[in-house]
Amino acid sequence: MKQTIIIHGMPSKQEFYNPSSATPSNKQWLPWIQRQLALRDELSQTPEMPRAFDPIYKDWLEVFEQFELNEQTVLIGHSCGGGFLLRYLSQHPDLKVAKVFLIAPWLVDVKKELEADPTFHDYEIDVKLAKRFPVHVFISSDDGRAMQVSFKTLKEKLPDAVYHEYTDKRHFCTKEFPELLELL
């Protein structure tokens, strides 16, 4: 069955526990893209990852592995969610999916700056990843320093990926994302 799975990023602890703030899977463009897919009669899921402000890879993995992935599955990851997908796909070299979209994927160790699992980004990127299935990476030159390091690493490790480069999207925290929808 064709499906799209969208993995959110990492909010701050303050934002996560703010009762008037939406959950991470219901922020920014995620609900908009999910609605656009629903209007096309396409199944999409945006799981809520546990303690998103303090991501533990094994905990996120437990939630993610509830989904059956196959050659009809499209994966979308924003920020830390993109880093999670890269690790998962790199560690499962026989897995085939339809497409992967990494939106400002965060790949660097954030332990020095934030409360986070220091092993979350402790893996080697499968350099053959973009040969197994199409990988699209969205990056913006006005995003933060950590993201610029991530972009540089990705371009070195995944030269076969398709890069969509912008100068004015910061961290892609908009309400709508028509550029992504067009590619879906």
C-alpha cells in the first residue's frame, strides 16, 4: 500500500511542555502536507515521537518500526527527523522505499548544545543510499551553523542525491510547503 510517513524535528523542552503549543507532529508544514495528501486520497502518517525535545534513537525507533515500509513508502524527515531517517536507512541497506525527502536534516551531535542522546547521530551514512532510491534534500543557506555543517556532510556523502537549495527558507518552519508537495 502506498503511504507517506513524516517524521518531525526536535522542539525545545519549553516549547514541548507548553500546553498552548501544538505537538511536534502538528506544527509548521506537517499538518498542511498531510492534508494535501489526504485530498489526493493518499495515506500519510505523522507519528508523535517520544520526548521529542530529548530524542533517544531507540525510543524513536520503537515508534517508527510500527510502520511497514516497502517500495511504495515515501519517507519525509524534518530536521532531527531527517537525521533519524538517514540513520535508519543507512543501517538497513537492504530496505527499499519509493522516495526519501530530507528537509533541513540535522546530522551533527547536539549533546554539547542541548539535552539529547549523544549516540543519536553516531553512525556512518550509507554512501549508496541515493543509488537505492531517490533522495531529495532541501537546504537553505540562511539556516543555522549546525545545519550548514550537516549540509556539507551530506553533499560529500550523498553526491547522487537531488539537492534543492534555497537562500531564504531558514529551517523550513513555514505553514505550507508547496515545493515539497510538487515533488510528491
